[in-house]
Amino acid sequence: MQTVKMVVTGPFSAGKTEFIQSVSEIDVVSTERKISSTAERSVKESTTVAMDFGRITVDEDLVLYLFGTPGQKRFDFMWEILSEGMLGFIVMVDSTRPETFREARSILETFRAYAPTPYIVAANKQDREDAWDLEDMRHALRLESKVKFLPCVATDRNTVKSVLLELLYSILAEMESGG
């Protein structure tokens, strides 16, 4: 049995918890707490303070463990802990909140520094009218053309599965090449 640890990271309110909840076969272990800050509460009611954990059995030989990071800067000490042993990571970006793009780019760089593993950037909330176009987002995030950048709707199981599979293929290709 092969287990693959993937980390789902990104800025506050990018959709990390929803992403994991929409595909996990177990009840997601979540460390959500109510938000006290009025500014942040205008975006959502609760936030992840340590991690989210979900599991997906791909087949009898392969299980994915998904670890969602807290998005708020004050909990970023958890990032390095959660990145240990990861074989790949996903950076979630809220397509409707360009003010978070710089932070998403910074998180991407941080995780690349922790481990040189495959990664994917997922443009969440692509179903919304005010979502940015993928090419415009790629430019704003300064992503090279070789970086896998996929549209996503964290509440839609199918788009979440396609993002996870794309990362899994990258991880398996890296394992086969001995990378």
C-alpha cells in the first residue's frame, strides 16, 4: 500500500477546507475556530488554526492523505510542520480576490523552499461571475508557462478530483524518474 501526502495551502479564505471536504472519504478532521476580527468575519465565520485532514483511497494500492494548512499568517508556523514528508502540494487561489494574489505567490515560494516537490496552482471559485480569467491570473501570479495552473471550484468534487489527479500524475512521474 502506497500513501501519498499532499498539502493544500493558500491564503485565508481561498477554499482549502472546502476543497478537502468535497473529496474526503472520512469526516474531515478540522481545527476551525470562530473568527474574532470583524474584517475577517466579513469574509467568513471561521478559520483553520492548525490543519484540516482528509483521506481518499484511489485504489487498493494507493491512498492520498490531504493536509490543509491554515491560511492566516499568524498560524504559518504550522506550514513547515505540515510540509514534512509531503510528496506534492496545491496552492489554492481565490479567483475573485486579486488582493490575495501576492500572498498566494509568497506562500508558493515558501512551500517550494520547504521541499522541491511537484505542485499545482488551483484557481478556485471559477464558477463565479467576478472570477478572473486564468491567463490574467497566471500573469498576475507571475507563473511560468510550465507551472500547472488549473481552474477549480472547491465545492465541486469533479474539479477537485481533476486537480488532485494532475498533482498525483506529477508525483508519480517524479518517482519514476528517480527525482
